[in-house]
Amino acid sequence: MEQEQQQRSVRVWDVPTRVFHWTLVACIAVAVITGMKGGGAMLWHGRAGLAVVGLVCFRIVWGVIGSTYARFGQFLPTPAKILAYVRGQWQGVGHNPLGALSVFALLGFSLLQAATGLFSNDEIAFEGYLAGMISSDLSLQLTTVHRLAFWVLGALVCLHVASIVFYALVKKHFLVPPMITGKTRVPADSPAQDAQGGSVKALVVALLIAAAAMYVAAGG
Ligand code: HEM
Ligand code: HEM
């Protein structure tokens, strides 16, 4: 109770970042299930993967014009920040420097996975929307990358979820509620401020760019 009184609430994750995260989780889950199933499910595999292209493109733009803690510049994991974090001297809000490494890796591999999928083919009945633009040899090579990259993405997701469980169980730091409510708790004397920026205009720009990326990825 005493500790509760010494804390205050800070708005950390804006609505677009939260919606982005949980939609990405859902789309990747659908892509994995349908990719494993194959056959008729591949139609939905392509659709879910296309949504991942749009989501990651959205997040890249939002990382530049979104609100404070969603901006890449805010959590860029420089060696100095990582060192401070490892020494227990990092006192920030938002992604910590080690978590930030995993955020960039998750975004990068989600995009690589979806982008290689666009050029892949299952040698039966389904091919990515852009596979017709390249030779079948190259398409098969990218299909191999698509299959291999999946294991890296899978490992990154396992590490991501394991870290969140570790934070909850060992450090008693619960990261999931802020990704749902948008709010986190900080010591009352912390200089941390509510997230600023990420206007509706910025949101429309990010959505339009994401839609354009999906249009191109779907073969126009
Ligand atoms: C396909 C699976 C997943 C992927 C690809 C993924 C990806 C990501 C990405 C890219 C971020 C950065 C968010 C941003 O700044 O936009 C993030 C953060 C986060 N994710 Fe996930 N995620 C996955 C599954 C999960 C699951 C299952 C949970 C719940 C246990 C979860 C909980 C979180 C939390 C709490 C954060 C914020 C971490 C922090 O405070 O630094 N994620 N995730
Ligand atoms: C992040 C999004 C994606 C994930 C997580 C994903 C995951 C997977 C998985 C797990 C498989 C099965 C691999 C295997 O059998 O070893 C697969 C196969 C496949 N995926 Fe994706 N995929 C994604 C996006 C896409 C997209 C956007 C397309 C095309 C529009 C696509 C096209 C294909 C094709 C053609 C195969 C069959 C390859 C084969 O027969 O080995 N994928 N994908």
C-alpha cells in the first residue's frame, strides 16, 4: 500500500501501438497455423502475411511520427544505454535497451518472413503474389529462406515471451498490462512524462503508407 502511494501512472503506449502489437500477434498466429496446414488454408496464409507487411510498414512509419515512447529514436539501443542497463543504472519508461534489441529483431524478421513469402511457392497450388515476377529458381530459393527464417522468427518470439514471463516472475515487473491499457506505473519522483504527439494526422499518414505497401505487395 505504501509503495502504491509512492507511484504514479504514466501514459506510455498509444492506441495505435497497442492495436498494432496485438493485431501482429494474431496475424502471425494465423500465418503459422495456415502455413503448417497448407492446401486450401494457404489462401488465408497469404492474406495474413499480407497484413503483416502492412502492419510492419505502419510500425516503421509510426516509429518516426508516432507518440514519444513509440518512436525508434526514443529507444534506439546504443552501446552506452545497453551498458547502463546491464549495470542497473537505466531508469527509463518504454522499451528498455535490451528489450529494444528484441523489438527491432522481431520487426525485421516479421518483415523478412512476410516479404520472402510474397515470392515463395508451395510447388502445388499456391504462390506468393509477386512470385510470377521472378524466375522459378529464385522463387524456390526464397521459399527456402521463407522456411528457414520462420525458425528464427519462432525463436525470437519464444525469447520475447520468455523475457516477459521472467520480468513478471523474477523482477515482479508486469509488462503486459501496459501493452493493454497503455499505462504504466513509475515512482512518484520520476521525471517521466505522458507520451506526447502521434496525432490523428500522423495516424492517417502511417495508415496510407501501410495501405500503399500492401497494395504493392499484393501485386498491385
Ligand atoms: C507472434 C508473436 C509476437 C510478436 C511478433 C511480438 C512482437 C512485438 C513487438 C514488435 C513489440 C514492440 C512493440 C512496439 O513498440 O510497437 C512487442 C512488445 C511487447 N510484446 Fe510482443 N510480440 C509477440 C507476442 C507477444 C505475446 C504472446 C505477449 C504476451 C505475453 C507479448 C507481450 C508484449 C509486451 C508486454 C510488449 C512490450 C514490452 C516492453 O514493455 O518493452 N508479445 N512485441
Ligand atoms: C509473417 C508472415 C508469415 C509467416 C509467419 C509464414 C510462415 C510460414 C510457415 C510456417 C510455412 C510452412 C513452412 C514449412 O512447411 O516448412 C510457410 C509456407 C509458405 N508460405 Fe508463409 N508465412 C508468412 C507470410 C507469407 C506470405 C505473405 C506469403 C505469400 C503471399 C507466404 C507464402 C508461403 C508459401 C507459398 C509457403 C509454402 C512453402 C512450401 O511449400 O514450403 N507466406 N509460411
